[in-house]
Amino acid sequence: MKQKSPHTNRGYKVPDDYFANVESSFFDTIKNSDPKEHAILDHPNPSAYKVPDSYFEDLEDRILKRVPPTKTEVIPLFSRKKLIYTTISIAALFVLILSIYKQSNTANSDTINLIETAYLQDYIDNGELELSLFEVEDILLDQNIDISAIDSDALQEESLYQYLEDHIETEYILTE
Amino acid sequence: MSSQEEEALIAALQSEKHVNEAFKKLITLYKERLYWHIRYITKNHADADDVLQNVFIKVYKNIKKFKGDSKLYSWLYRIATNESLSFLQQKAKKQNISDGELQEQLIHNLKADIYYDGDEIQYKLEQAIATLPFKQQQVFMLKYYQELKYQEISELLGTSEGALKASYHLAVKKIQKFLKE
């Protein structure tokens, strides 16, 4: 008994051996129609595409040259955890050094300020400074220190009057 | 290649030790089949060569992802098809033209291609094939140019033999119509 196709049970039918002949029907149709179309089938090799001589011979080598190198496992000298701890330690140490340096710098400048305003003044007032004012001025100029920055209030009023009386003529001041 | 040989080759490709040796064997086995598949899509030799090399490099990088659900060549064939299509899409995009316009251009360039020596009839057949939807082109080329059986095409494309026969029949009818015009 001929087995019924599952597709025929809805009333649809195809000619006998239709699917078996699909391929050959193409060639038969062409053969029986146009001589130009017929010519397609007469080509022993239907493809007209060519490749350069010896193209396939060295293809393996050319492709292998482009293959990425095999990955080798890299064992880190320092573990990630260790590296983080080390970085944190270095940063902490750096902050510590910086704060100590800043503190010491502040202390030095305070000491210098104290010397300028108190000890040095007493030292100069007591006549223990063996430099003349011109020599001091020269030193200050050599060091590029602004003379105007010197605190003039530190000079005693009596000394100033005495200095003016000794060095400047009173008449000249009055006429000006 | 028997299924046992194929399994051995896949195992070697997925091993660290023998991968390069196995990869060379893989290229030797499939280079020509893949090349012709790519060439019929890209049309010119230089492009086919580029795509073929990229396909093998991609295979090398992804061989460990191959689970063996299909035959090795079916997997390679799919990669080659996808690579070829993306290559043509990029080419069309670079030139700011449509895929259809690119197809016409590729066929037109065959006339001056030193690696194409088709006569007038063969050239007309190329033009006719280019008018087909891509799936029909694939079926026609696999059947007509590569002379594969429907069962083999079915494995490659993951389509039933019945659907392939219908697709081929449609392709043939369209080509006939084109040639008669």
C-alpha cells in the first residue's frame, strides 16, 4: 500500500515525483529552451572564478603567522592584596613625613620671628651688634630682602629724635 | 573525515599543547571548501582571501567555545557566511551605497577581474544569481557550484531537505526568468 504523505490530508497534491525531479527540471528546461541558456550546462566547470597560482599552497603558513601567540600564565611578584597594603602604607608614611616637615617648618619660622622681635632687638639695643647700619643694609640688599619690611615701630622714639638731631639740620626740615 | 577523527581533531584544537599543529591540519582540511564558499559571496579573490584568513583567526580564538552540537564544518561554514556578509555590509557602508548596489558593482567588476574568465553566459548567470534573496543564492550555489547533496546542505544551513528543494526550485525559476528576459 502506498504511504500517504502527511501533506496530502488537507487536499493539497503535487505531481508524482515532483520533488525528485526539481533539480533535473531546471537543466531540462534550459536545454529545451534557448541555446544560450543551454551553454551554461555545457561548461565542465560551472565556475569561472580563478585563484592565483599556488594560492592554497602556503595559506597555512600565512594564517599561522597572524595567529595570536599562546598566552602564558603570568605569576605576579606581588599579590594584589599585598600591593594594596603596600600602597596604603607608603601613602600613610608620606602623609606623616609631610605633616612633621610642615610642623617643623612652622616651628622654625616662629623661632625666627621671636628672635627678630625680642631677642635680636635686645641684642642690638644692648650694643652687642658690631655691624653698622650701612653694613646691615648691605647684607639685606645682598640677600634681596626688602628694607621697607623692617618694622620701624621697633625703633625707640628717643633714639629717632637723637638721630635726627645729630644728622639733619632743623632749619631745613622747617623750611620744607 | 570520520566522526572519530573529527572528535580527535577538536580535542587537539581545544588542548593547549597541540593546538597549533591541529590548527594547521584544520586549515589544510577546509581551506578550499571555505574559500570557494566565501569567494562566491564576495566575488573577488582579494576580498575572499581577507575574509578566509579572518575566519580562521576567529576559529582559532573561539575553538574552545565549540561544543560539538553540530559538525565542525557546519560551524566553520556559519562563521564564514557571517564574516562574508559582515564584510560586504561594511564595504557597502564605506562606499555609502546599498547592499543591492554593492552586488551590482561586484558583478560589474568581474568583467575586469583577472581571476574571472567567465564568458557572456556565465556572466549573465552571475547577474541572475545576484537578483535572488541570500538564502536562495546560498542553496543554489551549494547545489550548482559545489554540487552538494540536499542532505549535506541541510546539515550546513540547518534547514529541512524539503524546504531546501522548494528554495532551490524557486531559485531556478527566477534564474530561468532572468535569462529569458
